[in-house]
Amino acid sequence: MTRDTDGSFTLTECLTAPGAGAPLHRQDDEEAFLVLCGRYEITINGETRICEAGDFAYVPPKAVHTFRNPGDKPAKMLIVNLPGGMHEGFFMTVGDPVKAGDTAYEDMGPPDFGLLAQTAARFGIEILPPQAA
């Protein structure tokens, strides 16, 4: 949690269901992804690469980016945001906590992109339309 780093950074473990990921977005803070298991398709400023366990991707401030799990099994990565707070607040507001080690996903309906974009904006994150890649 950000409070544990005096606001310096946020470290989040991200478990991503097959086919799922983040919408195209940008923000003012720095972000980095370290893939722990599975595969991620990560796009930063229009450049897409496949990242596997041990791969690292850096997202500079204001860079347009997205990620998704292209595999058929859950994938896991660590996400670092510097400074801390913005993403943590967003995740705590829109996310649902899961138990450590849980890899089961409840059935979900389609996301409410309007609500997501509005909530993200409160935390300095701009959700972009897909064609902005």
C-alpha cells in the first residue's frame, strides 16, 4: 500500500483472466510491469510486444498503453506506479478484492466504460477509445 512507502510508489499484484486486460489509457505517473507467470500482450505508444515470465516493460509518463492476457490460463504480473496513490485509489474504488492464491473468476457482465472512465479521471487516469492506439 502507498502508506507503507510514504507515497513513493504503489506495488500491485495483478492476476489477469484469459482474454482480459486494461483498456487503452494514459496517466501522468510512471508505471512498470514485471511478468511473473503467463503471457501479456503489452502495447506502449503503439508498439506491441509479448512479455513472458521475467520480462519487464516500462511505461513513461503520459504514454498511451494497454495490456491483455492473450493466453488460455490466468497470467500474473507486478505493477509498480511512481509516485504511489493514483492507481491504488482507482483499483480500490472499482476493483473487487480476492483472496491470496485465488485464481477463480466470477462471471462478470460487460464493464461500464462510462463509469470506469469517470472514476479513472478522478485519479488522474485517462481512458482512451481503442482507435487511439
